[in-house]
Amino acid sequence: MQLDGQDQASSLDRAAAIFIEVRPRLFGIAYRMLGIAAEAEDVVQETWLRWQHTERSIIDNPAAFLATITTRLSINAAQSARVRRETYLGPWLPEPVDTSADPALGAERGEALEMALLLLLEKLTPAQRAVYVLREAFDYPYEQIAEILRLSPANVRQLVSRSRKYLSTARRESIDAGRHRRLMETFLDAAKEGNVSALEDLFAADVVSTSDGNGIRGAARFPVVGVNRVARFMAALAPRFWSAERIRWVEVNGRAGLLVPRGPAGFMLLSVDAASDGIRHLMWIVTADKLGGFVPSVERIGGTV
């Protein structure tokens, strides 16, 4: 039956209302799958376009339908992104998100949101990543995940099990947010003083410092590895960075992070992964393309960068 103009407008309004309600979850799925907020937004926008042109009257569960579209589009995008990242200059890190400005991103469950875990998810196949995100971050039943990915429930269970095993082997359990913040405060004090010994005491034995600059001048092209080397590298930054009054605390993917001035107008973002044995990974976002989302944070807490 063909709808007249008024009915079409009403139908589209209902479609928009449904989409707006589930949009935070759709973005959460896409972002965890892709690790780049802009790419996740593209997936969500494409989902909206497809939803507009869907025969919605036959859809029994719109939220499940939209999650299915988002997940399948994210898998396709992840496959393309893997090829593009082969030409990336230097280490690649996920794009951080300001969860203080967008609390809905982690409102349902905070799992699979920390920077270090997003980085590890990149090591999984897109299908493994999808089942892990849907199960661990959003608690989808195995049967529903199987429908979304066109797999058997047994296959989904196997993929989830393998993903969990890999991630638990590759990463120690992280500490809680309060302890994480206190550890970073202690780190910042030691870094400002250029105290190598104090920094060494904060690091795990296999600590790594990674800079994502995509070829930008001054960004390290290779990771710095080992307690003494990383401590000396952090201490060496003291004259240029750590003494700056414009250092700002921000919330990075649910954890405390630091915006550190870089030059007269630029800045870089530091996020750390820490476990019971200390700081394991210092992740520096230097490329400006991945920092736009943190400008509102700086404005909100005062000052400019």
C-alpha cells in the first residue's frame, strides 16, 4: 500500500525516533569494532540510510535489525581498514574518545572500551572481533549473534572462547579506575621531576611506550621498550612537556588521561594501560586527526591548548 505524504512523514518520524533511541548502542558497536570514531560515525550514518529505505512494517525487532546492519557494515569496514593501515607511518593506535562528554558510549557496559583492549582487538579477525564485542560489551545471546553473523551458535561460542583466551593471554587484568588515576598522578609527579628511579618503580617489566603520529615530525616511529629506556625517555621530556602549566586531566575511554601541550598551539594525549604490576603501556596520540574530540574537554575544564 502506497502512503500519502502525511503518512510517509509520520512513518519517517517513527523510524527516526526508533533510530535515535538505539543510536548510542550502534555507535558503541561500530566504535569498538573499528577503533576510529569517524569511521564508526560513517557506519552509523549508513545504517540510518538503510533503515530509511527498509520496509519497516515487516520488522518485528527494530533494535536487533539495526544492530545487525551496524555489525555487518562494521565487519566490511574493518576489512578495508586493515588494508589501509598497512601504509600507516609508524605505530597505529585507536582513536580515543572523551567518555566524560559522551557517557552513553559506556553506559550499558564498559567492556571492550579501554584503549589497550581496543588495540588488541585489532589483532583478531573482524568476525572474532564482532562476536567478542557483541557478547562481552553488550551481552547479546549466542543465538542472536549467530543470526547477525550468519553462523551457527556453536561456531559463535567457539569464536568467543578463542577471543577470550587470546585477550586474557595477551593482557593482564587492568586495575580499577580510581587506582589507575592515582597511579597516573604519581607518574606525572615523577615525570615532572625527571626522576628516572621513581619512574622505573612505576613500570611493569615489559613496559612499552608507543607514539601514534602517522609520520608527524617529532613522533617516535618505533616503540620504546623496557623499564630503563622508557623511564629515561619520559624523564627526557621534562624540560619540554612535563613542566607546562597547561597539562590537563581528561577522561579517555573511561580512564584518566593527560593532554600534554606540544608546541605553542598543539597538544598530544597520553593514555596508559596498567595492571597490578604497574604501568604496562604508555600510548601517545600525536596525530591531530585523532584529537579533535578532546577540544571540548579542554574548554570545559578551563584554558586553551
